[in-house]
Amino acid sequence: MRLTLHQLRIATQGALPAAIGRGVAALLLLFTAPVAAILWMRGARIRRTPRMGRHGALVMEQTLVNRSGAPVALFHAIPRLVNLAKGDLGWVGPAVQTMGPSQLRTEQGRVAASMPPGIFSTWRLRQRTNVDFGSQTDIDAEYVRKRSPRANGGIILRSLLTSVYGGESRAALTGRADILGLPLDNLSMDQAIDAIVTPAAPGRLRQVSFVNVDCVNLSYRDGAYRNTLLQSALRLPDGIGLRIAGRILRSEIRQNVNGTDLFPLLLARLATTGQGLFLLGGRPGVADDVAAWAQANYPGVRIAGAAHGYFAAGEEAALIERINHSGANILLVAFGAPRQEKWIERHAGRLRVDSALGVGGLFDFYAGRIPRAPQWLRELGLEWTFRLYQEPGRMWRRYLVGNVVFLSRVMKERAKRQLGVGQIQEQVNS
Ligand code: UDP
């Protein structure tokens, strides 16, 4: 049988970059081996951690640990270069994992495992900036299907950049994260959706509020809004700013649970449960466009109704009647913060839905009125820079001034806490 040129190209696809990657690792190993030898003489040892390699093969990932078992600072990765040189790990690939080969039972799992796992990966990158939505297997399979030298370069670059403000956390995850006096529900995206679709007790509307940096700043100027946030059933941490604040205040944020990423995942869930959705807000026509988009992309979804957000006070009672008679279980309100949160609170007693969410500008994204930041910017935690670029006139105050004000409040809070700890220690000592 003769191979055509095309078949040959497919069979060898990625072989050259892989060979280059192994060569680079071997070269680096040559230069760093003396360092490893010195550390070894001083008591450092190689730890071998079992990993799932290509097609489910067992791979022993090697790292350098000191006597106490902790990774050696700076140089712990030297022995891993052996894995890279041998090719059982790659520089970029599906995420390294300990998981058993059970994932090989699905098609997605087999695609994800068809390459050696990479020490840089889309999944790990997204974990760093808290945008690791969906399953690891799906993200890995998507990487394998779309991989290219250019994509790999981007993943390495973004991983290095985000290691400055992402990276491994030190603080433990707890159910509540406290950011500047606002207790946040520290849920994953999936857990948040679980909570939102759970039927509420009759007459007990569940108000769901997303809290981003701008909302926190707003809550300092607007006490009524702060109270509205505090009485919400769920407060969900939205955006990279809160994650950074969580790092600084030792109150780790689990995931970036923002409305824009939540919306399609919520639709996917509603398509299976059959619960109805009402879309309220935006300029005339926008909510209808979002409804059409949702219907086209999630055919099982039941859109109970849609209405724009520019109604007169006199029309409000009829609007609420319409929502209540639509059979909607979940209501999205997009008037922008803080108007939407206050509106939901004001009418909570009359709205007969299980959950009402204030979702800000997300209708404008899904109606196609405003393009959303590209994935690579989101992975960097820099979606906000895209909003600033789109509407500098309206956004400069929110982002350029707001972020600085927010960060300075966070630093002040940390200083206050450290002072507090210092005083307690003084008392203990005296
Ligand atoms: N909006 C509305 N009714 C109003 C004022 C605003 O429906 O009386 C809509 C507006 O059309 C836009 C959204 O509310 O779609 C506010 O978007 P913005 O980007 O300001 O919200 P953010 O996400 O910043 O809170």
C-alpha cells in the first residue's frame, strides 16, 4: 500500500514540533543537570507521581523535592525535563492528570488522551483565571482538535503571564468568601446553576446578584444597594478583580461565576429540565433577539416571554402580571446595576418565579449588539480591557478609576487585618 502525500502529512502531523520540543527539553536538561546534582547531594530527592499518559499509559512524572517532601524552590521541575525529553509529557497538551483510565470509555475522553499530556494546557490556564467552565475532558478534547503551533505559543505565553496573578493558591477554599464586608457564595458555576434551578418555597423568590468590582465600589456609595446585595439569596463573585482581592485577603474565590458565561450553561440545563425562562430588559427588540438566539442554539429551552427594559411606572403592574402568567420559573433582569437588583427586591413579594437574576449587559452580547472579548483575552482575565476599548467614554471611570479605588480598599483592609493580628499577638506575648 502506498501512502499519498496527504496521508503522510496527516500521519506525521505534529511530529516535527514534538521532536523540537523533546530536543529543547534534552538541551535544557544538559544545562540544568549539574544544578540537580548539587541539590541531590544536599539531600533533595526525586519524587515520582503516577499520571495518565497518552492513550491511558502510566507515566511517572518526576519532580525534585527536599527532605520535608515539599517541592524544591525554583528547580523542582528539572527532573521533569526527562519526561519531556522522552516524550511521555509534552510542553503543551491536554492537562496532566491522575485520573484513572475510565475517561477512555467516551469518545471525548479518547480524543483528549490521544496526545501526551502537556505541562502547559488550556485547562490549567483557565483554572488560573477562574474561567475553567465545563469538564476538563471537553476542554482537553477541544484543544486536541484545534491545536496548532500558534495556539501552543499563545497557551505558553498566557500561562507565563497569568502565573504572576493566577497560580497556585495558598488560602483554603471555604463556602463563603468575604470581600470588603460582602459575603459571597463561593460556588462553582455548576453549583450556582443547581441552586438557581432548584424550585423555591412558594412566595419566596430567590434573588441572585452578581458582584463584580464595580458593584463593590457602587455599594460603598449606595447604602440601599449594599443592603439589597446583603439580602440577596445568592451573591456570586464575578470577574478577575474579586479573585485577586480574594488572594490578597486570603479568602480564595472558587470560580468566576459571571452572568455572561453562566447564561449558555443555564440554557443547556433548562433545555433538560423544561423550566421556563423570562427575559426582561435591554432596548426594545434586544430581549426578543436573545430569545431567538437561545431557541436556535438550545432547541429544548422554553422561553416563557421577553420584554424590553424601558417601560413607564404605570406599565409595571401589567408587566409583572405578564411574567407571573407566563409560566416562567426563572427571570433574568437586565437593567444594569444597581437598578436591576433594586427592582427585583422591590417586587420580590409579587413576582411568582423561583429565581430572579440581575444580569447587566449580557442581553446586548447575546443579541449580537456588542461583541464579546475573544477567548484569549478572557483566559488572561482581561475581558474588562475589551469593554474599556469598546466604550472608553462610558467605561474609563468604571475600570481605570474603579479598579484603583477597589484595590486600594483591599490593601487597606489587609493592612487593618494584619494590624489586628499584631495586636492579638502582643496581648498573647504580654
Ligand atoms: N437598560 C434597561 N432599562 C433601563 C436602563 C438600562 O433595560 O432603564 C438596559 C440597557 O439597555 C442595557 C443594560 O440595561 O442593556 C445595562 O447594560 P450595562 O452594560 O450598563 O450593565 P452592566 O453589565 O454594566 O451592569
